[in-house]
Amino acid sequence: MNSRRAAVWLLAASVLGCGCARTDDIAVYYAGGAHGRFWSEKDAASGAETGGFAALKKMVAAEKKPHILLSGGDWSAGTPEGALTRGEAAVQLMNMAGYAAAVPGAGEFALGAAQLEAVLPRARFPVLCANVYDGAKGGRASFCKPYVITRVGPVKAGIIGLVGPSAARAVPRELMRGLSIRNPADEARRQAAALARENVKFIIALVQFSPEEDEDALRAAAPGISLIVGGRPALEAGGLSRVLRYDAAVGSVSGALRRASRSSIALDARRWGKDPAVSAEAGRVRRSLEKTLSRVVGSAEAPLPHSGWPDSAAANWAADCLRRWGRADMGIIAEDDVASGLDQGRITLRRLYELYPRDESAVFFKMRGADLQAALGESLSHKGRRLFISGARARLDENGGKLVSLEIDGKPVSANKIYRVCAPDGMLPGGGAAGFSRVVEFANSCELVRDKLRWCMGRQRGMLPPEAGRWGKGKSD
């Protein structure tokens, strides 16, 4: 009898042990930051054709494991087609591509709360932003869900969407219209507890974070989170040119994550092919705007190349334009705001978008001379953004790494004098140069920088390369 009982116990232990050890293998795809790149594009140097929602759908459809497709934010901003369709084309193409959930980013919030409320209900995927609240209406923003519970093959999965606070800093307050982004770690703790009460053991945190926002705080606050998708690796993935693939082994009985790995895959359209229906829709979007984008908005009598800091003709011209339009003492624009130069000849609206693809507003602010000089000096640090300036001359030390003097309107800057500056809104807190937080007054025009550049083009018969040498090396005079 004892031996029979022992045999039964051993058999039961063996069965239970095998059940606990068995895992269900799934794949989680992350394709965020499309930035309006709805279609594949060919690289002029390599000839490779990458990106696009049509290629993405084919790639994911080729997956043999049970899988799910997720997206971070910044779906539209970055191309004229994305900007002009104001989120509508992006949502339609994401519907067709088969996203299971998405989290918004600064590019979406820059559309304004009213536009989000109009467009996002058309999404056939849940928009997750657990920590975005509407102070005016009370409670969470109407277009946000905190989480969704879904099945990835046999695995019961919960997905929490979290937005980094930097998204709010990158968007004019007028556009946020009462929306606030609360601490992601606190919200992660609450939502992970809510999922645990629904007996969900495999929890994904789908995050939209900037480089300075660390996901380690989420792990510490909500140890029940199994997998963080997005974050730093997503920033390295290069938008829709590459896709992140997370391979996860989930306990068949426990439902908990056993192991996971991550890889970055080039979204090569020649390798994966293109979904015909998605490709056709992307083409329709492009054709519908071609007439608008081919409209001539200006002309250049000579090329204005974007050769990088410190002397880019295109960026210097843009800084001059902001100073002129804003009737300011200085115009400032960052190197990474300007994406390309201009060729000689007619300038179309498309070329203007290519010059300045960001949907940033022109802002006015006032600063004391000492603070303004300090801010320009901080832009030279490894954490700063290289700046192009108008109405001023900056002199660096002989090594070119330290600002030793600054002149505005031909005169040495006065430490206590108040100067008026016109710049893109990304120049203020969260935009890259910490010193620009020390402003005396601030006003947002709520008008796009790109529209101001168009205004300047319309008032010049023919653009010429502006004066160079605004950042000079050598000892101060």
C-alpha cells in the first residue's frame, strides 16, 4: 500500500512538474514613431526600400507564433501628409495594419485635445494612456483607456499604456487644454494591481518615454509588470524603418513571464513585401495632397544648404525669419529643428515641410542678458542642442567649447537688460537647453513655425544665403 501511494505521489509530482515547466511562446511586435512615414521609402545610397504600414502588415502576418502588434506615439508629425491629415490618415492606416493597442505621444497631443477627441474614436484599437487626465472634466481623458485585457494565443495578457511627462512639456499648454500627465510609476502601480485582481499574470507596460525618462522606476513601483515595451530601445529602433520584436516564454499554468529576449528587425519592403490594400490606401493619401504640396510658396536665387552647426545657410535664414516676424532682439532655432536645405529656384510647400518638418509653435520670451548668455553657453554642452542665432554674434574660446562673449544688435550683452527672443516652443523646458527655463515672460503664438517661414518666403522676391560667422572662435575683443 505504501509503495502504491508513493508511486501515485511520484506520478502526480511528475505531471505537476511538467505542467509548471511548460511554456507558451509568443511574439510582441512594437512599431511606433511612424512620424507620418506611411509608405516605404527608397534609400538613395543603398537602394533599400524600408518602412511603411503595408510592409509592416506583411512582416507581422508572416509570424508563426501567436503574436500582437503594439505602437508608441508620434504617428503623424514628420511628413506633410501626416501633418495635413491631422491624425486621420494615421489612424486609418493603423486600423488596416492590425494594431492591437497604441499609446499616444507628443505628436498626438500637439494636434490638440479637441482633434484627439474627434479622431481617436475612429481607431479600431484601444488608445491606452492610463496617466493622462482631464482636469476640466474630471477623471481620465475621454480618449484614453488605462489598460486592455486580450489574448495572445493561449496567453491572457494585460496591456497598460503610459505616457512620459516630457510629452506635455513639448506641447503648448493651450493645446493640452486642461490635460495633465501624471507620474507614470504611480499609475503603473495602480493599474498593475487592478489587472492582478482580474487574475492577469502577464502584464505589458506599453510606454512612450523620452530619453531622459527611465523605465526602472516602473519596475520598482509595479513589480507585477512582466514586460516593458517601448522606452529606450524604441528610441533606438528608428521609427518604422525598424521594428522591435520581443520573444516571450510564458508559463502555461502560472501565466507568468519565464524569459524574454528582444531583437530589432529592419522593415525591408523587398524582403517582406507589401499588403496591397494598405499600400493602396497610403497611395490615395499621398495623391489627395499632391496638388496642395506642389504649390509654390517662394523662390531662392542661390542654394541654401543645411551644412550643420555653426554655419547652415538654411538654419540661419530660419532664425532670421523668426526674429523678423517676431520683431525680436534675437531669433533662435536648433540644429535638429531644420531637416534639409533648399535648392536654387522655386520652393514648393512640400520643400518647406522638408526644411522644417516639426509641428512646433513660435513662442516669444524675455530673458535677462546674463541668463540668455548662460543658456547659449549651456547649449554647447554634450547635453545641449546646437543653436543657430539671429541678431547676435557669439564668440567662443580658442577650443570652441566655451562661450566667452555675446553681442546683440552689435553691442555687448548687458547682464540685467531684458531681451526679447522668438524661437520654436521646443526651446523651452524639456526642449534641450536647461538655461531657457529662466525666462521673465513667455507667450505662445499658437502659430506654427513653418507658417512663419512661409510668411517670410512670401515677402522675399528671391532668397539668398544669409550672413555666416555668427559663432566665432578666438579670444574676446
